[in-house]
Amino acid sequence: MKKLYLYFTLVFFSTLVAVAQKKSPIQVEYSDFADINQTEIPDALLLRGNVRVSHEGVVFTCNKAYYFQKENYIKAFGEVQMVQGDTLYLNSKYAEYNGEVKKAFATGNVIMRSPESTLVTDTINFDRNTQEAFYNTYGTITNRENTLKSKSGRYYANEKKFRFLTAVTITNPKYTIKSNHLDYYTNSGHSYLFGPSTITSKENYIYTEKGFYDTKKNLAYFKRKSYIKYKDRRIEGDSLYYDRNREFASATNNVKITDSINKGIIKGHYAEIFRNLKTEKDSMMITKRAVAITLVENDSMYVHGKKMLITGKPGERIVRAFNNVRFYKTDMSGKCDSIHSDQKTALTKLIKNPILWNYENQMTGDIMHLIGDKKTEKLDSLKVLNNAFIISKDTLSTGYNQVKGQNLYGKFSDNKLREVDIIKNTEVIYYMRNDQKELIGINKSVSSKINMILDKNTIETITNYNQVDGDIYPEAELPENARKLRGFIWRGDERIKSKDDIFPPEENELDAKIQAESNAEKAKEDKPLEPSKETLEYDKNKPKPKVK
């Protein structure tokens, strides 16, 4: 009795498993003619005219079909259409569908439509289990904003996403995107780029190896080896943000902006750039260890400020630097609170508490201007207005050469300060030496004007003019307290002696931190960007569009 019970139990469960594993058959809903011809098509039901069959939510229509009932398989011919609800339409000249594995194959002028886009290709495969379609023949995808062309691709119906792993091109009226690895979401128009990719437009050229582009809103961000190139400027950084509608870009960490027209480079760790394509009056702000580097006669000028602004069209740029400005050039360096430099007038103003070092000569005054030659693009002259004061240390003693007056006017030759005139209420203390460098005496005098000829770090000649009053004193006859002019302040310990000295300690600390984070990020395995929450939830609370 127990054996009999066990037998019926096994039979019962075997029947349940068989029923559970058996796929539902393809249903023939309509056909003008139906026939069975074992000679022509063995084991198949031949359907002709207005054929309509269905299988678990998908409907096929065609002119002719072979239905292999045992295999649960159908071959469709002529004006074939497969419809899956209101989400997917697939048209072709020929198609096959396997009801057992729920996979379809279509070829011949294939058109696949979803509510957001249309794909045209020659051959396509569709897996209903995973809701994925893929093609290896050249295909063209179109929607309201863009046209995509690729050699092959895969479509994920549930995610409304195309993935391309070979050459793909997105063409938009405003730009063209090219990549070998791109995920494109048809509902949102979001594109995720990986590997060498370019975005080309009339305004600029963008390169990235990891990035995102919203083709509807024209917003983008780029993460790896990325740059934006305009006709006169190239912007790069660890991370870039771009708004095409406003022609606005921002860059974060290891920012470098190259000005090809003015032969200048600006660096920092954060920058914002606005472009006005009509007036060409651009503006740029850069901060976090900002530095402007300008090439001057095979020598570079480095200017640093907490914040830098560059505005105006090419050839008429205005550069402003704020808060604790420092600058360095091989033969010149200085400090002030802020700088205003006008490219059109070639005038650079050092504003508030300026100090300038030309070789070993320290210059101070209330107002300081550097004037350039617009033709030669070299330094032409220097103005120091009100309380002009020049100090240089005597090389063979503890004393200081000093010249002061109301105003100072200097003349440059080959970007080097060569001649200086100090006028009104001038005073001088000068250690005079012969050719053997022996001290002849100390010249202490006053006059209405002084002229100095400089040779690098030394005063070659010094000449007093008009109402000269003074004398040359032997060193022993001029006491120490008489060897410094009123207002004397030696600031040699503040002198900027290299391009690295222009940065304060806190900005160097920030740079070290950013470099460590940047190197750690580069050391990570390079992977495509994960889709954002906005991409994944784009269709939430939105009515579903209908396929026409």
C-alpha cells in the first residue's frame, strides 16, 4: 500500500512540474486562409492573408506565416509587425519568433519604434525575457532632438536605454558627439560617455574620457582627461561643468586655461568662464591657488591673487587680481593688495601698499604703474607716484644705498629697468666705490632731481640736478643714525625669489590636499559613470507618451 501511495505521489508531482515548465502556445487569432502541406512545409500550419497571432502580450501581424506548433515557433513574411503593448513596435520584411524561449529575430528594412525614438537597421534580435534588443548591422536612431548612427548597439526596453560599444555618432543641430562607448537614454536624452569621446560644435570642441551630456537641456559634466577648446582658449581640469545655452563652464581641481592668442596660462583649483558669442566680451574668474602666467621675451611672469578676474574681448582683456597679490619674474618681483591690468592701454596698476624688487633694488610708493609697449609687447616704463623710495643693500658693507623723492619715472630696455628719474624733494645716500670696490665715501645729498643708470643689480651712475646740497663723507665721519633716510624700511626678508614664493602657506596646503585626492582618484579602476537618480527616475509622475 505504501509503495502504491509513493508511486501516485511521484506521478502527481511530475505532472505538476511538467505543467509548470510547459510554455503557453502561440495563438492564431486570424488568417484569411489556413492550410497544412506536409510536402511543401512539413509539420507547419501555413497562414495567408491578414495574419494575426499573439503570445503572452505580444501581437504579430504579417502577410504570410509558417506556424510550427510542436516547436511553438513561427516564421513571418511580408509587412511583418510585432507589437508589445504600447512600448515597442517592430516592423520588418521577415521575422521569426520562438515561443519556448520568447526570442524574436527580424530582418529586412527593420524599424523598431518606442514612444521616444525610432531605430532603422537591417537585422535585429529581441529577447522578451530580458527586454533587450541588439543589432550588429549599421543602424540609425532618431528622436525629436537627435540622430544617432552606429555600427552596432543594444536596446534595453525597461530602462529605455541604448548602449553602443563601437563607433557611434549623435548629430544635433548644435553639435556632434562621437564615442566608442555610450549609453543613451531615449526618454531623457541623457548620454553617458566612456573612453575617448568628442563633442564638436561651431563654438567649441570638447574632449573627454568619462562624461555626461543632457541633450535636451544642453548641460554636461566631464570627469577624466577632459577639456573644452575654443578658438582662442582651452579649459581643462579634473572635473568640468558646461552649460551650452548660457555658454558657461566651470572647472574644479587642477584647472588650466591656456590663452593661445595672448600666450598666457591661468591655473588654479576652481574657475568659472562665461562666453558672449555675439560681443565676444568674455569673463573668467579663478580662485584657490590662482596664478596667471604670461610669456614675456622668453621669460615668464607669474601673478597670484586669492581671486582673479579676466574680462573683455581678445586683445582688450582686463585682468584683475585681489587680496595679497604677489608676482614674480626672473628680474622682477613684487607685492600689493590688488592689480588692475588693461591689455588695450598696456597699463598695469599695483594698488595699495605696492612694493617692487628689480634685482636687488627695492622700490615703494603710494601708487605704482607698469606701462608696456603695445607694439613690441615689452615693458616700456615704470611710474611710482608719491613717496617714491628705492633701497638696495651695499654689497660690501652693512649699509644701504637709498634714493627718495616725490615721484619716480623709470625706463625699461629689453624688459629690464635701465634708467630712473626721481623728481622733487629728492634725497640720496650712496656708498661710492672705485673700480677696486674700495669705499671712497658716502654721498649724502638733496636736490630737485636725480638720474640713475642701472646695470642689473647695481647702480652704474647717479647724477644730482638743480639745487644740489650735500657732501661725500668718509665712512668714519657719518654716524650710523645718519645713514638712513626718513621713512626707511628694508623688507628684504619679504622678497619673492622664485615662482613658488608667490603662494601663501595655506594655499600650498590646499594644493597638497587636492593633489593627494586627485592621485587617489586616478589610481582607482576606471569605470563608466553610474546613471544619476534623475536619469533613472525621469519618467516618474510623467504621463506615458503614445506611439503614433
